[in-house]
Amino acid sequence: MKIAVVTGASSGIGREFVLALDREGKYDEIWAVARREEKLIALREECRTPVRPVRMDLSREDAADELARRISGEQAEVSMLVNAAGFGLFGEFRSLPLDEQKDMIDLNTKSLTAVTYAILPHIPEGGRIVNLASNSSWQPVPYMAVYAATKAYVMSFSRALGMELRDRRIGVTAVAPGWIKTEFFDRAIRDDTITYYDRFYTARQVAERAMKDIRKGKEVSILGFPVRMQVRLVKLLPVRFVMNTWCRQQGKSPKK
């Protein structure tokens, strides 16, 4: 059985990936993984491809191994793995609850790594791994310090893993979107620390662009010409200058 596995599938970009994969019509089943089963069941009704709701909290230590056991029990090949589970927190590092920041590190990096490791033996030659990074992957971001650091990890991990897997013809794509208006903001925004957002895209636009880039075998998928230009500039400019510019945009006076 040829399947796709999408984590964080109950909302946002993960949900849109399920719908995009359904439109492709290449899979016997799409396994939609998230904590909110009712959202997954509702999503199933929107798809022509059979969708298997998998209620699972990926922050659990044994979650990745349990998911792999279920896949093995079905003798399934995972032709597409989309690691979209994660969340962010905006605010001063010292003001945000430490436990929540540690949970963010665990879900955005440790769980993504564990799921990839556990499912990799089930990915055949020609398969694809997609990891959700961020436009904040490219530079340190004050007032999103830990979140940006987790996404820098995702970018670095994805590109290195892609190089390692070339001989098995398994591609790895990091999706690095800019601002996307989804439920992500309901959890991320705690106060008025972050107030400047230059432009928003939709989760569907991100998923559709990513699917095109995946078919082209791209290592990184970036939606929008302005975002791509920003990434190029960030790579050329001094890190302190980039951070100072970001702080000014948010109405913060950078410390000298």
C-alpha cells in the first residue's frame, strides 16, 4: 500500500498538504496525524483519497515509534512524509514560560527528528520527505528567539539529510514560508511584542507552491518573490544589521 503521512494535519499548512496530496490522487491512503481527531474526521470528508485519521500527540517520547509500528503493521510504503507539526511563541525570552518554550523545542525539532528517523525505513526509493521550516530559519530573530532557532535546526537538518539520502533517491524539501495567517497565531501571539507583518500568504498558497517545488526536486521551497529577495539579502547582510532592522520594524530600539 502506497501512503502519504502528514503530521500537524488538523489545521494550517498541514491540513492544506493533505488536501494538496488528495488532489494529486497518487496515494492509496493519506494518514493525517494530529491530536484533534474531530478535525481529522472532518478533513476526511473533504477528500476523495481515503484519509486515515491518526490521533496522536507527537510530543510523547514513544509517539514516533508507535506511528512506525502502525505503518509496519499495514505493510505500507510511505512515498511522502510531511512533517508539519509544530508551534511558535512570540515575545521576550525571559517573559515566556520556560516549560512552553521547552515544549516548542521538543515538538519543532526532537519530534520531527524522531518521526523522520522512525519512518525512514518505510520510505522507498523515489520517496520524499518534506519538513516545515520558516522564513525565520535564515537568521536569529529577537523576540522569536527560540522559535527561530528551532526552524534554523529544521533547515540545516533537512539540507544535510537530503545530501545523505541522495544515493537512495529520497528527496528532502524544507518549506520556508513567510507570514501565514493560520491558527498558529492564536498560540504564538501573547502580547504586542510583534506588531509589524509586511505581507501575508495563505496556507493553501504555501502548500501548492511546495508541491510544485517538490516535483522539481528542490531542496527549499519559498513562496513569493519578495520573500525570496529578502532571503537573499539576509544572506549577504551582517547579522547584527538584520537583527537591528527587525527590531526597528517592531518598534524596539536595538541596544548598542
